[in-house]
Amino acid sequence: MKVTPQLARMMSTNATTVGFIGLGQMGNRMATNLMNKGHKLNVYDVSSDAANAMKAKGAQVFSNTRELAKASEFVVTMLPNNDIVTQTYEDMIKDGVNKNTMFVDSSTVDPNVSKHVQKIVSAAGASFVDAPVSGGVMGAQNATLTFMVGGTTDEYNRVKGFLEGMGKRITHCGTYGMGEAAKICNNMMLAISMVGTAETMNLAVRLGLDPKVFNEIINSSTGRSWASEINNPVPGLNPTAPPSDNYNGGFSTALITKDLGLASSVATMSNSPIPLGALSHHIYRLMLSKGLGNKDFSVIYDFIKNDSSK
């Protein structure tokens, strides 16, 4: 038998049946990568268009999460907020679950939500880890995401190989909720660095510097960051990034604002000062009020540029 590259990938992966709930910008790409690794995919999304797009690739669409979970060995959730994650899990397991099913929540939520979900999943007899991701849409597209896993060592070892079908770095952060803690802190840093990059680029342009030349300087100097190198907010500097497509796609302003709200909440709970995180949250909330919620969060550059030109 001739072993093609695709077959080799399938043979090197413990192919299994995966349920995937939440097929947005990130979820649909992550789910597609799982299919490319040879996994059988069961999907659910509130958007029939999103679900049917995966059906066209070979996935089986379910009309509810309960039946999907019962038909899957792994279940991955990629959902927008605390309430939806809690409601989805409470509804999904209320009629019972298969004892060997592993639930993996890759949403970005409060660590206490993850702890609550783990308790109810465990009480139902199944297993759960929180495993939020970093790497953005391009990381999801290229299966180079970083997963931050909260759970026991045995649970981490169980999901590690599976998650490698969607990511390049799988890190055990500690017990339940610690994956979410790591993600929230990372995203606060991301927001702060994007605001700083946007301010800096706007100042440089106003001083007469060519943005392309100045960005090359940043990315070979101490100012380098993901925001400057991968998703520079100035249109045209990275042709494949959202700023070059009128800030469409990518990681929305609404979602980074939500994540900064989570950071504010856990900072209050832990009595941790976050002056720059709080200021970034204020700025992004202001952008939401200006109707920019669906734009990539790098639209902060356009917001600052237009505001400072008045």
C-alpha cells in the first residue's frame, strides 16, 4: 500500500471522534485542522451557515449539544463568554454523559467558570480540562496555536496529543482554571501592547517617519512585539493581516474588551493593581461605544489616528 502524506498524518495520529461546539473565526479553523488529522468530526453551532460549512467538508451536524456529546470521545467548546459556556455545559450534560468522554473548553472565561464546569462534568462521571488558546486566527489556520491547559497531570497527558492536531505548543499550567488564568493575563498583555503599538506608530507617522521603515526598526529593536510584527495596526504593513482588509476578521474589539473585563474582575478578586490593563479596558470600551466591536482590535490605530486629527 502506498502511504501518501495525508495517510501518514492520519496514521501518526490517534484518530478519534470529536465533537466541536462553536464554529466562529477560530473554531471553524481548529475543527478543520482536526478533520485534516483524520479525526471524525461532529459539530454544533447556533449558526446553521457555520455548521453547514463544516458539513460540506465532511463533518456531521448535530441539532443539539447533548446528542453530540454522547456521540463523541472528545468534545471541544469554543464559545464567547462566561454565561454561554456555563449554560452550554449545564444543558449538555443534564441527561448524562459517556464516562470516557473528555471535555475540553478552549473558550476564554473566568477561571471560576472553569472550576464550576469541571465540578459538574466530574459529578456526571466524565473528565474536563480548560484549554484556552493563543495565536489568533492565523494560528488557528496554521495549527500553530498555543494551548494553556488546566487539569491534572493525567488529564493533560490524555489531551496533549489530541490538541497537537490544532496547536504547536501545549503547556500544562496547573490545576483547573489555571489555563484560563494564563490566557487572561496573556490577553491583557496583548491589549496593552496593541494600544502601545498603535500610539507609537501614529506618533512616528505624524513626525514624518515612513511607517514601513519605522516598523522595520521596531521589529529589529527593543520595541518588538506580536502587535508590531504579526498584526501591525497600520494598514498595508502586513498584507495578510486584518488592518490591510479594513480591520475585518481577526480578533474582534468586542472580544478583547470582554477579556479585559475578565482581567479586571480577577485583579479585583486577587487585589492586584493593573493600571495599564484598566486603562486599556477603558479605551476598548470607548471603541465599542463607537460601533467598532466587530472590527479587529488593531483598529485602535485608526481610532487614535482619527481622534488625534480633530
